[in-house]
Amino acid sequence: MSAPAENLEHVGVHIRIYLDGAQLAEREPVKVFNDLAETPGVEIRIKHEISDPMHLKSYQIDGKLLHTGAANFSASGLKRQDNDLIVIEGAEAAASFKRNFDARFASGEALPIAAKQ
């Protein structure tokens, strides 16, 4: 973790990540998420594996911006693949997304102990 990321909480930045549990177990770089989970100001929760697959790739920033699109958060997804990114500037759109995200996030589980090893 870089020094700026380690200091996020000190400047009031909080990051919440909600992952598809099945994908985390199958193919995601678990160590990266474990390292992130140890960072102050970062909370990671996992969608129940028995639920339908999740394909959401959206985030809001400071209650003002909403970013959403088809690209996976990977080097190829963001640089090489032909994907869209929609940026909506507006508190109403960001608040609507946050309400929906809060409900999903609350229904998830903390990063499993097995994944932290």
C-alpha cells in the first residue's frame, strides 16, 4: 500500500468495496484485497455466494460525482478494452446510488478469515 493510501483516513477519506464472493474465491487477487482491508478507512464486504452474480462497476465520489460503466477495474478493462464510462455530476444521482449501495453493502459479509490468510 502506498503512503498516500495509508493516510486516507487521516484526511477523512473512507472507501467501501463490495465484492462478488464467488469471483473473489475463483479469480480475484485476494492478497490485494487483504492488504486493502488492513488499511485504515477501507472496509470490504462480500456479497453472499448463494446470491445471483453481480456485475456492478460503479462508484460515487464526495456525494457529487457518480462513475458507472462496463469496464472492469483492471489494466485491460480500463486501458485496452472497448468499454464505456459514464460520469454524472450531480448530488441527486450520487445520493440515489449511495442509498442503493448502502443497502447492498449492509447485506454483505465481512471479508472472510480464510481469505485473509
